[in-house]
Amino acid sequence: MKRTLRRPVRLAACALSLVLVSACTMTPVPLTPEENVARATADRQAIEANYVPLDGPLSLAGAIARALKYNYDVLLSKSEVSLQEKQLDLAMSQMLPRLTAGAGMNWRNIPNAAESIDVITRQQSLAWSYSEEPDHNTADLTLSWNALDLGVSYFQAKQQSYRVLIAVERRRKVIDGIIKNTATSYWKAAAAVELLPEIDKLLDEAEVILNRSRKASADHLQSPLLLLDFQQNMIIVLGELQHIRNELAAAKIELATLINVPPDAPLQISTHPEDLQPVTNIDNHKLEDISLALRPELHIEAYQQKVDRQDIYKEIVKMMPGVGILGGFNYDSNNLLYQNVWSELGLRATFNLFNMVQGPRAIAVAKQSVEQDDQRRLALSVAMLGQVNLSVQEYANALQAYRIADQVDAVGQQISVVADNVTLAGAQSESDRIRRQMTVLATRINRDKALARVHTSLANIYSAVGADLVPAGAEFNDLPTLTRQVDGAIQGWQRGRMPELPVVPVAAVVPAGKS
């Protein structure tokens, strides 16, 4: 009989060994080219299906509102906040007691019989017998609760609650970057919509004039040196205009990507950069205070310090004795038992003596991490102050550059009028007129780029101080409502309006390292 049992046992052991060996030797399987192509096709179809077409001319407020509502980076940051909130719910549920239900079946081919030996006489005091049926079922419902686990789970849940707030601040940072990039691309696209038709027309005319000059040079109709000098100057100006044209065309693609429309979609810009007036009443000291209070990066560091501080409390709790309560209901179908259903209740206390050695060291590490958070936040604060002052200086530089470019453009417009009159009078050739028009157009492009830089640097100031363009959750509104909110905020930009900080009593100010 023993031999008949050994064979099934050996087969089962061999099968289990094969499963374990195959699990240990598993290797990753890379995606096939066909799978990558199928994934890419599905992704492209999803992207194209989610395009939201434009329904008319696009204003700056409309562009920013569309970016807040449809940009994939904003949507991703929203889902990250949702994920952290779900993880908080999970962490809260881990503080509940453990309630487990179990069921089982026991079977033996022979009864579990045994004999008893008298301790004194060493004689058999009970014949071979058994108190358990070879075939019986069990079931139980057990409730357990441990104070130590509850304490640790509480502080872990508190850490997760701060991570939710960190995700919110990271989302603010993403939105801030999207707004700044959208404003920058919008002003460039506004210049592109206005200037690209003129550039394309002038480039075509210049190519015709350049080809005529090359033909004249080949036919030796004029002085070779004069023709080559003209061709060289013309090619240089053409190259500059072509470079500018490429930049302007790229700005339209960047804006289309940010507002989630096809890159080749036609854009109609309803706002010209001149519609906004420069801001002059800028208080650097006030901007610094606002930046230190509102920047999402500093909020993240403050919440991270709170997360790390909970590690101190967790390590303190781990040094305490663990008190656990265990209770439950049990059932056993064994008919040899006097009672098949019973309940039980137990209380147990445990204490890991090695925690007396490990605990103080773990607490010291956690405290060091909190102190490091202070230093990192202060270092980041210094960088934030530098960004504020640099953004203000960049704005002043942009204003100065615009004033110079505007004066150069004004002179260029006068040159254009005079050149047209001289050409009509027959005092200059068509090629000279085209060359001068190209130079004048280049000055107009530089002026518009300088003006766009003024508005971009103003957006950088608001980004540097961490001011929110719209209230949190505004992107959940419909697009027209969100556009009106953004438009009102942009009007505040025009007036140099900054958010007001609450007044904090001196006694409520917490020194660094004591937060």
C-alpha cells in the first residue's frame, strides 16, 4: 500500500518542481513589429477622433481655454490626481479591522488514529483510537485587530492625503506651463498669420528677380561684379526671410498641438499683439512675496515635508508594544466533536525587543529627512526669487527692444513709400525695389517678434509668481464659460493686477526648521 502511495506523491512533486522551474526561468517577450504597428494605428485613430475643430477666429483667451480643456498633458495631470485620491481611499480602508472568512475540506484515506502512553507507568493507557473523522469540512469567520497596525496605517493614510495635495500642485504646475506655452505660441502664430502671406509673395517676386539676374550674368549683359554682388545680397536676405518664415510656420503647428486641433488646420487669429498695452507698474518686492507664497513647487516641498514628518510618528509607533484582539466563529462537521460550532476570543500583546535598537536610528533618519526638506525648500525659494527678478528684467528688456524695433520699422515704412515713388518715377529698377521691400519686411517682422516677446515675457512674470489664471476646477466648465473666465483674467494681466495675499500675524509665522 505504501508503494501505491509513493508513485502519486512523486508525480505531484515532479509536476510542482516543473512549475517552479518554469516560473524562475521566465523571460520577457518583446512586442512584435506587427503589434507596434497595430498599437500606433489605434493611437492615431484615437488622437484624430479626439480633435476638437475650431468654430471661428481664435482669440488668446479662446486658445488658452481650449488648451486647459483639451490638452493631453492637462488631462493626464487630472487623472494623476484622481489616482492619488483612489489610493487615499485604499489607505483609509487599511485602517479597518481584518475580517476573514475561511472554509476547508479535510480527507484522509485512513483514520488519524493514535494511542496514549501513561507518563508514570509508561504503559498504554488508551487503545488505538481517533477523534477526527477521515472526511470532514471546516468553516470560520475571524475578526482581528492590532493597535500597532492601526497606528502605522493611520500615519500612512495621512501621508497619502498629502500626496493627493502634491498631485494637485503638480497639476497646477502643468497648467501653468501650458498657459505660458500657449500664450507664447499664440503671439508667434498671430504674427505668422499676418506676415506669412506677405513673405510668400515677396519671396516669389525675389526668386523671379534673382533668376533674371542670374540669366543676365550668364549672358554677360552687365558687369559681372555688380551682378554677383546683387545676387549675394539678395540670397542673404532671402535666407533670412526663409528662416523667419519657417519659425512663423512652426509657431502655428505648436499652437495647433497645444489646443488639440490638427497641425495643418487653418488658423484665424482674432487678436493682434498691439491690442494689449505694456504694463509698467511692477513691484519686484511684492512679486517676490507672492512667488514664495503661491509657487506650486514650494507647495510641493511643504507637503513633502509633512509626508516625511509622518515617518517620524510611524517609527515611534513601531517601538510600542503591539496589542491585538482576535475573535471569531468556527464550524467543523466532524461528528466526533462534542460541539460542532463554537466561538473564541483572544487578546495578545507582542513587543519586538530589537526595536529598542533599530527604532532610535530610524527616528533619527526620519528627522534628518525633515530637516533636509527645509534646506531644499529654502534653496528652491532662492531660485524662485531669482526667476521673478529675471522675468521682470526680461520684460523690461523686451519693452526696450520693442521700442527700438518700432522706430526702425517706422523708418522702414517711410523707405518703402519713397522706394515705391522712386520706382514709379523710373529712378530705380524693379530689383532694387524688391530688395528694399525685403529689408522693410524684415524690420516689420522683427518689430512684431519684439512685441510678441513683450507679451510672452509678461506671461513669464505671472508664471514666475505662481498666479493661477483661472480658479481650480474651472476647466470642468463648458468652453464658452471657461473662455470668458480666461478673458477676464487676461484683462487683469493688462492692468498688472496681482493676487492679494492674506495678512498673517507675526506670532503665526513659523521659523524654518520648525514647521
